Amino acid sequence: MQHRGNLFVVSAPSGAGKTSLCKAVIDILPNLRHSVSHTTRSPRTGEVDGQDYHFVSNAQFDAMVADGAFVEWALVHGNRYGTAVASLEQVRDAGCDLLLEIDCQGAAQLKERCPDAIFIFILPPSLQELESRLKGRQTDTPEVIAQRLLNARDEMREMFWYDYLVINDEFDLASQQLQAILLASGCRTEVLKAQVQVLFEELDL
Amino acid sequence: MQHRGNLFVVSAPSGAGKTSLCKAVIDILPNLRHSVSHTTRSPRTGEVDGQDYHFVSNAQFDAMVADGAFVEWALVHGNRYGTAVASLEQVRDAGCDLLLEIDCQGAAQLKERCPDAIFIFILPPSLQELESRLKGRQTDTPEVIAQRLLNARDEMREMFWYDYLVINDEFDLASQQLQAILLASGCRTEVLKAQVQVLFEELDL
């Protein structure tokens, strides 16, 4: 009766509150895992291979890129980070649900590879509110904030191909909505059908 | 920004716990209404026309049947009860979500008339458990219970065309799942699109 886990893909413009919302639902839902990326960077103290990251050499990473193993990968501060389809599938085959935070471009690529994934876009209640949140962080220069706002406009043009939209106006409501999307997805007939057929074997459904 | 309410249609074999589950979510979700049926029976003390039922004469009911106004109707103890498409649409147009408990045959007819409704089937964890619940009620004769179990088998053969399945094993979990389906449905992109286009008018999405 082991069923395949769901893959949830979450995108949002910077400042919409994606990371906090994802953390809130990961803390609540016991069967939900964050995806584990591959990286060429060295493990930091306490980091566990296969848990925090899959730590690989540059040559291994090159080979995986050549094999088309990654849904997406990026170079950050001289180290490469990638999301491998195989590691997503492995967790799902073990029956766990997966939450993947990824940008719109990566999400679009993933939709090709994993058409049964569920796509969720988190958005701010307004562009004014997004700007005020980015300024409130006091971590970015005005130039960086201006660039993030331009990027946000581009990303928001992508949102209508996502399955669900969560407007992050009040955090608690948005968190409840994200959690509901994850729970409800597990009740879809296509997800439960095989399990129900076994439960009611005598009905030969 | 007034959006159209969702229509949720819930079916279940007798004894699966549909009525208790629906009551639990109606009590929690402020925007959710029970559908109001038409009936030819006289109002009881305290019953309000348009709130408990739409009270109509036999002639009015006949005319509605002839007009095809009802999704389904039935004769119970000499009085007729019917679900009118127009009264469903009226509540939805006012922006409220609607919960309609209806048998599989009525649900199938409704799917033709309201293709955007969301169909939820509640099932027991096993036929043995269903039988033990029906016996535990101590309200039905063994013959009635046997008939309900036969009906349950027929109804359960319909469940795979429903959008969602809720296995009512533990009541609290099933109630949480039903609530999640209702909340998540309100976050579907097709439901929120018009509202988001207004919120971000300047982006001309």
C-alpha cells in the first residue's frame, strides 16, 4: 500500500515570504521533506552527505550535467548547486512528499520532466507591499531592491500556469492555505485510487 | 473583486460519516453555506423560508420539474424535496461557497449541469467497519442494514469519477482533509485569476 509521494514545486518573487511559508508547513506535515540538492562545495561542520546536500566533485557534477541529470543548476559564489530528477524520484518512491523551492524558469523545466508535480505560486498582496517588505529587510541596497522589483514583475507574469496561487497578505492564513493545498493534493482520486483498490479488493473496483 | 463561490458536492455510502463531517466543516468555514432545497412540505415552527427551505406549493413544484429546474428531486413521506440549479447559482454568484450532500446519481446529473463543481466522495476504511458502524447505530433492522450495505457497494463503484476521496477512518483527520480540500479549492489559479488580475492591474497580466 506504499504510495508514491507528491512533488510540490513552490515559486515566488523575492520578498513574497516563500521561505518562511515553506518552513512553517515543513514543520507541521510529518510526511513532507525538503529536496536535497547536489553541490560541489565542501561540507561545512555538521553537514551530512545525503541529508543537507549530496556532496559531489566537480567531475561528478560535470558528468551529471552532461547526462541531463539536473532539472536545473546554478553557480553561486564559485560553487555549483543542482536539483537532480533522480533524487526527487527516490524520495517520492519511498512514499514521502517533497517540497521544492525553485524559480519560475526551473519550475517550467521541471514541469516537462515531472508533469504530475503540483505547482504553487506565492505572491505578495501588492507590488507596493512587496517593495515595502524588501526595504524593511534593510539588507539590500536601493539598486538591489530596484532589481528585485523588476525581477518580481517578470516572475509574476508566469504565475497563471501554476496550479495554485497563495496570496501572502496575512502569514497565518497563507500558511494555512499552503498546508491545505498539500493535504488536499494527497486526497486526489488519482493519488488514492491504487490504495483504495487494495482496501476494497473484494469489490474489484 | 467579488468572486464566484465554489460548489462542493459530497457523496458517501450510508454510515460513512458524511453528515457529521459536513457539519464539522460548515461550523469552521465562515464563507461556506449548506444548499437550501425546495420542498412542498409546510414550514415547521421556527423554520424560515429561503433559509431552512424554499417552501413552494405542489403546483409551483410541478412547474419547476417541468422546467427542468431541479438537479434532482425526491418524494419523502408524501412531500417532495428538490435541489434547484438556480438556487445553487444564486448563492455562488453572491460569492459564497456551497456544500451539497447528494447521492451518486444526483451528483452525476449535477456534473452535467455544473461542470466546475468539485466532487468529493467520503468512504469508510473498510466494508467491515461500515457494517459495524451501521449496526452500532441501533436504529435499523438487520434487513435495512443488509440493504444499506448492498447500496454502499453500488455507490462505491462510482467513486473514481469524483475529484477527491476522503477515507473516514479517524474522524479528526478526515475532517481536516475535507476542510483542506475546501480551502485549497479556493486557491486554484482558475478561481483566483480574475481577482489577481485586478490586484496587479498595472502589470496587465
